[in-house]
Amino acid sequence: MEYRLSFALLAGMMFVNNLLWLFFWSLFFNRFPVVNGWELRDVMMLWAVGAGGFGWASVLFGNFHRIAAIVSSGQLDVYLSQPKPVLLGVLASRMSVTAAGDLLFGLAIYAWVGDRSLAGACAFALGLLISGLLFMGVMLIAGCLAFYLGNSEGIASQVFNSFVSLTTYPADIFRGMARIALFSIVPAGFISYLPIGLLRDFDPAFAAGALAMAVGSCLAGAWLFGRGLKRYGSGNAIAMRS
Amino acid sequence: MTGWRFVLRAASGRKAEAVARLTVQQQLAYKTDFLLRSSFLLLILFVFVQLWTAAYGGDSAKVISGFTMKEIIWYLVFTESLTMAAPPLTAKVEEEVKSGDIAVRLIRPMSYLGYHYSAFLSEAAFRCAVHLLVGSAVAWSFVGAPDFGFGWPGFMALSLGALTVAFLLNASVALCAFWVEETAGLQFVLQKLQFTIGGMLLPVDLMPGWLQRVCAWLPFQAALYLPARAAVHYDGAMLLRFAAVQIGWIAVLGALVAFMYRRGVRKLYVNGG
């Protein structure tokens, strides 16, 4: 917090950025009030749970979407010389300032249109947990490709952009194979269906499935990272972390 | 004097052409990056097809604010192609200011803004052409062939003005790097303004009346809405009106950018090197 103004500006801009997306959705729902069962409030909660989940994950574990860059540039050497566990060290050694704006945005939107009862708050907290873990798990798996493919920064960044984009559109606009893919290969549906399956019409089977997918993807990512470490050859980069 | 001016102008044109040629060659060198970017466009357009199909209830004959579902999807192909074509000018200028590389750029025998404009325009035109090919493949397979008559030439005619307005908008944010350390946040906001009131995600015609009146007084629609609208709803008189709007904004934004540059470069100090 040494640079308070810079922090406020960066976090504030991200807050405004998300708000402008909601402005688009408000225009869209002004023209089409109900789309496949979704209303403006549901999309607002989708952004609250998505941005909020991404926010806490990036504030606490800011390197989760930079694994590919760290591995392929040889920066992992620095972490190998530090106390174990390596993965935790890598993830927690960076905090995203802009993501603080995402987290605040999520909480503000929840306070604005969310269910503020105890049950509603618990469901929202669970939604944030699932969303954050899923973002981390998916990006960890994509980032670990760098252990096997070498420079996979481009692919990891594409996975990141695509996954984030897919989590910001209502899950129910997708039909057929696209919907199946959204709940399997690209598990973005477990975030984009949270406003309905967890927050509006609680579906225990969906909630349990989403939690299992979130935890499972993190465990799979951690396992892949461990396996990848055994293959890792030093980047031979003589550098110090500033 | 007139002769000298002509020689100078011809030399400056040749320099701009050389920068444009180098930029396109640079783009061709990074084919993987290009393919990845195009695949992202495929995904985004696929999502939009799903969204608008749901909004129209799958009814291809339904007309909302003058747009059928097919026209909306093709409209989005044009706006997305232009949006994703714009190179990251803000990040480039910010990096040049932070690293001090701007000192080298300023002593080169070519205008700093002119250099960036040539690079921006050539890269954006090249990317836009590729994006149109990719986007057309998606739209064609989901909603059918484009049958917009003179819409394509209409789009081409307004694209140069659209990319110039986009450059000037981005340059006005990029030049803030002379005063503030980080311009990424401002760039985010500019981008989202183009997405929303610029008409990238939603044609301005589908917005509430009060917002349409506000948008008419802002430069954002000159970069996206006007060329895309001219493509799907071509009309000769409208094309001329749209071109006049673009020229007006180019004059206003051009003056603003030139003013910012003159003020900014005067307070610039580069240490070391």
C-alpha cells in the first residue's frame, strides 16, 4: 500500500471496466427483458460471482495465470531455491492490484442486487469459492503445458481469455454440443450457471458438481505441476526478484 | 518553397510507406500469434451467434429496430473485425516513455505521431482483412451468405476513417503516458466505451432513444457503428453523411492529439540511455 493513489486508480479502473459491461447488459435486457429464463439481475450476479471469484484468487494467488510464462522463461529457478511447497510459493508471490477492483466490484454488486439473507450470503460465498478455484485450476492446468511444450505462453493466454469470456455469458444461451463442452472440456459453465443453479433456484446436484469440478481441477493442476517439475530443466537465467 | 514542400511531402510519404511495409512483414513473421488471435475471434463470434439466436428466439424473419438476426450477426462480424484489428498503441507508447526508447524515436527524421499512425494503419488494415475472412466463415455457416449489395464497398469506404478515428482515440489515451505512469486503466475504459456506446456489441439503433442522442455527439460510433451499419444497411446518401461525421471527428481529435503531443513532449525528460 505504499502507492495508494496508483492502487486506487488501477483498482478503480477495473471496477469501472466491469461496470461498463453491466451497462451493456442493461441495454441488452432493456430490449430483450428475458432471454432463455435469464434476467438482468441474473447476469449482474453472474458478474458478481465471476469477477469476485477471479478477484480473490488473483489477490491471494496472483501468479495463477502466469505459470506458463514463469516456466518457459526459466523464472521458476528462483522458487526452487525457496522453502517448499514450490507451487504455493509461485502462486502466492504476486498480488494483482487490478483484481482488487474485481473483488470489490463483486461484493458491491452482491450488496446491490444479491440475496442478503444469511442463506443468500452463504450461497454467494460458496459461489465465490467455486469460481475462484475454477479459475485457478483451469489456468494451472493450461500453464503446466509449458513443462511439456516449451513456450506455451500464447496458448495459455488464449485459454485464459477464452475461459474468462465464456464465464461472462449466461450458460443457458448455449445448446447441444456447445453446452456439453461448457460443462466438461471447458468447465466455464460451472461458473456461468452459478447465478441460477446456486443463487436463484438452488440445485444441490449442480452445486456439488461445481464444487467437485473446482476442487478437482485445482488438484489436477497441482498434480500436473508436480509431474512437470520433475521434467523441468533450469532456465539458466541468472536473475534476482526485485 | 512550394517545390521544397512537395519534396518533403513525397519523402514523408515514402517513409510512411516503408513503415507500413515493415509492419506488415513483422505481422507475417508471427503466424502462430495471428492464428491464436483469429481462433479467439471464432470463439467470440460463436458466443454472439448463440446469444442473438436466443434473443431473437431463433426466428430469422423477426425484425427488431430494423435489424434481422442475420444482419445483427454480420454487423458483429464487421465491428469485431475492426475492434480486434487495432494494435496495442497505448502499451507501445507507455513502454517507449518508461524505457526511454522514445528518445531514439524522437530524433528519427519522421514525425513521432506519423510513425505510429503508419504502423497502426498498416497493421490494423492487415489484421482486419484476416478477421473479415475468419468472421465471414462463422457468419456464413450460421446465418447464411451476406446479401448487402453495395454494403461491402460501403464498409471499405468508411474503414479508413474508422481506423483513423480509432488511432486518434487510442493516441489521446497513449499520450497520457507523458503525465501518468500507468495508462492501462484508461485504455480499459476507452475500450469498454467503444464496446458499449461505440456500438460494437449492440447496434446503436437498439439502444434507448436518449442514449442514441448522446451517442450521436460522441466520437466512438465513428470508429465502429458507422462502417458496420453502412455495410448491412447500405444507402448512398447515408454513406456521405457518415463520411462527413468521420471527417469532423478526425479534425477535432487530430487537433487534440497534436496539442497533447506538443505539450507532452515539452515536459519530457529522458534519463540515461
